[in-house]
Amino acid sequence: METRLTVDASSLQSRFLAACAVGREAGQFAKRRFLDRTSFTIGFKGPQDFITEVDGEVERLIQSRLIEVFPDDGFIREEGGGLASASGAIWVVDPIDGTANFARGTPFYCVSIACLVDRAVEVGIIYDPMLDELFCARRGSGAWLNGVPLRAAATSELGRATIEIGWNMRAGPARFLSLAQRVIATGAGTIRAGSGALGLAYVAAGRRDGYVENHINSWDCLAGNLLVMEAGGYVSDFLAGEGLRKGNPLIACAPGVKQALIEAAALEGIVL
């Protein structure tokens, strides 16, 4: 029998406030390192899969702050793996989303923190330290950017839309190019800025009309998914199957282009 966790509204609000505070602290730490280009080295986990020691430092900072306040909670982390606790909530953390940008001196990266209870994303924050933009959301309560409510774009046709297409080596170049071709054929403008989390935050803010990717990991998208949903947008069922641990395809978009983008993207294995 599955054990359901008991995290009440007050505890969720505490986690929301903690995530906002810790996200800001972690982001400012990352920014200081980013501005001192001699303070870190650059490595690779695989082709085009950048890693710096700052990723691990930021991740450890986030976990140490949260575990001090919520000792029964579990963690799933991009750099450190992690095992979810059975007695508390689960934090899903990407310390620097957009590491390739960070490593190359491009100021487009962020900290992403999501909190789940019983497989529902309850809290999501994305912090861009370079612009000092804090995107945050509580399930059922809305989404905000620096305290201002967010709404997805009112765009109603792909010919007037800008769609971000995420890329990684897991799906391979052929599937990426095929996806891009299908989306471009609709007349949509396309972009790839190198941070899935910020791309999703931009969909929530109406700066993009959609985000699609053949495969994305949970730490890259859970906070952003909640932002889009709470801003009135559409998000495919990312947590279906083994999405939390192994990732899934993803569509997130303004409501007016939902059906057209689903049909154009035609993502393999997606759960709508």
C-alpha cells in the first residue's frame, strides 16, 4: 500500500518561502563565481554536456539550507543524484540550468527548485541572478515574477508564435531536426537559448508562446512546468511513468496554441 505524505498548507508555505530565499542566495553565489572567470574550471560529462565545480557548490548550498529546516525531506539533484525520503516532501534541484551558457560567459542561466508531495509539484521557483528575476509558483495559488502575477501569452496561432525547442544529445540530432522542421513548417518562429528552466519561465511570463523538447529531465523542468500551469498555460503530463527519475518529452505552451503545437510537435511517447 502506498503511504501518502502529510504536509499541511502551513508547511507548504514554509517550503515556498524557503525555496524563494534559498534560490536567491544560491543564485547570487553563482553570479559571483560567474563574474570571476578565473574562479572555476570547465569540464564535460559528455558531448556538449558542460560541468563546472560551481554546479556542485551551488547544489550543496541549496541542500544544506533546506535540510536544516526540513530534515525529513528528500532530494533529487542533477549533480548528486539523491534518494527521495518516505517521510517528507521531495526537492528536485538544478543548481545551474544553462551550464553551457554559464561556462562560456553567456549571462543566461538560472537556479531551479521544485518541491513535490505525493507526485504533485507544490512549489516551483526559478531565479535568474543576472537580471535579478525570481519566478515563483504555488500549486493552486498562482505564479509571480518579483511579486507581479504572471499570465501566459494570448497568442492564438502558431504563425504568430515564438516556440523554444530544447536540445540535448539524449534524443539525438535526427529527432531534434525533425521536431524543428515540423514546428517551423507551421510558420512559428523558433529559438534555443540554452536553459530549459528559463525557457519555461518565459512561457509563463508570456515572453515565449511555447516550449517543446523530445526529452528533458525533471530537474530542468518541474519548477517551470508549475509556473506555466499556474500562469494559465498548458503542460503535458511530464510525471507520467518514470518521468520523475528518467525524464519525458514535454510540451508547455500558451492555451491558444495548445492543439496546434501538440499536432505539429507530434512528440514520441508524450502523455497529454
